[in-house]
Amino acid sequence: MCQLMAICDNGETNPQFSFKELKIRGGEKGKHKDGWGIGFYESKKAVIYKKPEPAFESELAKRIEDGEIKLKSQIFLAHIRLASSGNQLLENTHPFKRKLFDKEWIFAHNGTVGHYQSQNRIFKEDIGDFETEGQTDSERAFCYILNQLKNRCTKKSRIEEIAKVIEESAEFISKMGVFNFIMSDSEYLFCFGDNSLYYVRREFGHDTITLNDSDYSIKVSDMKRTGERAIIVATLPLTQEVDWKQINGLMVFKDGRKIL
């Protein structure tokens, strides 16, 4: 299955350190060779870079890792793909984005919920007006969640109401397979753990940390400013820190802290 990575910070940050580990898993030390992508926000506008090729061999991914392409945002969502539905094409590569309530939403999924297409409604009428561009179960599940939000919430809905709809939609979809996902509307980071999703809290003053699949280490104080804090989310822990915690069900993060 695929792997996910997300960052939620209380200030603008860059994803280079965590993305370095994800890139290694995208073809060098993993089977995830069917595509990669990273999404983030510039003044609440969703921007996505993605390619239907192994991240480890991608020139674009290398330029992001090296900082040649300078990315800055409070929220990042990244994905490396091991295809279970849909061919190795750009339109099947995560993350996906759509507009709802005057916000641009980004979504990426790990797992498979497409084995029972003839039996479940998300492959029929329940995506409403949100058309899919590719052939993946992931994109259709994203459209299903957005359609539920459109039908049950408004622009003025409280975060608790929005989270409830997302959680209930995710629990419905998870009955059809494996459904770990990360999702954002530029303000909040929504993370649903079905069977494998973890997070760690990181802030200025923490000790040196080392990536799991390389010898690369860095002091947190070299990445963070005084008062800065971040939540890092991943399918499997990215670093050798011992305080990664598993996400079971829905968690919501904002400004580098868990709020729900």
C-alpha cells in the first residue's frame, strides 16, 4: 500500500527533512514506485507537485529535497504510491484537490477500498457533483467525503460539526477495506488512522533526531524557531524518536497542536 506524510506547523516551515525520508521510501528502500506528490498552501491556495514516477528517481522530488525549490507553508501533505487501483498516470497520483465552501481541500489516502465496487455506494451515486478525474478508489472516497460535507454542513459550521461528518464518512468507507488518510482545508489537518498512521509533536529545544532509513541527523533547533511547534504525521514513523503515537480514528490538528 501507499505511504503518507503530513506536517502541521504554527508558522511557515519547509518539508525538506521529513520529505527526505519519504523520498527514500519511494523507490530506494520500498516498493512505492508508482508515483509521488506533495501538496501545500500559499495564502490558502492549494498547490500540488506530483509525478507518476518513483520519488527516489524524480528530478523534481530531488529539487524539493535539496531546497532548490523552496517550499514554505504551515501545512504539507505528501504521498508515495504503490498502485492498487488505477494505472500509473498523473490523474491517479495523490494528493488530490477540490473546492468546497470557498476553500481548497487536499487529500491523500493509504489503503484500498475498491474491492467491492459492485456492492458499495461510493462507487455509484454518492459523490454528488464531485467528478473524478482518474480511476482510483482514493479519489472517489475523497469526493464522497466532500459530498457528505456539502450535504450536511455549511461555510459557517463549527469545526466539531465538520469533524463529525468526516469521521462518520471515514468509518463508513473503512468498512470496505483499509482507509488511512490525510486531508486539509488550509486551516486544519484531518488525519484518519485505520490500521497504520502515526504522529509526533516536535518543537524548538528538542534533541537531535535521525531519519529511520538513512544516516541523516539534524538538531531540531536548527529547523525550528523559538516558540515554533509542529505535528508530523506518517504511515510509519519517519525518525528514531521514541514518542511517535498511533492515530486510531480521526484526529484534527491546527497550528502544530492536536485540537480534536
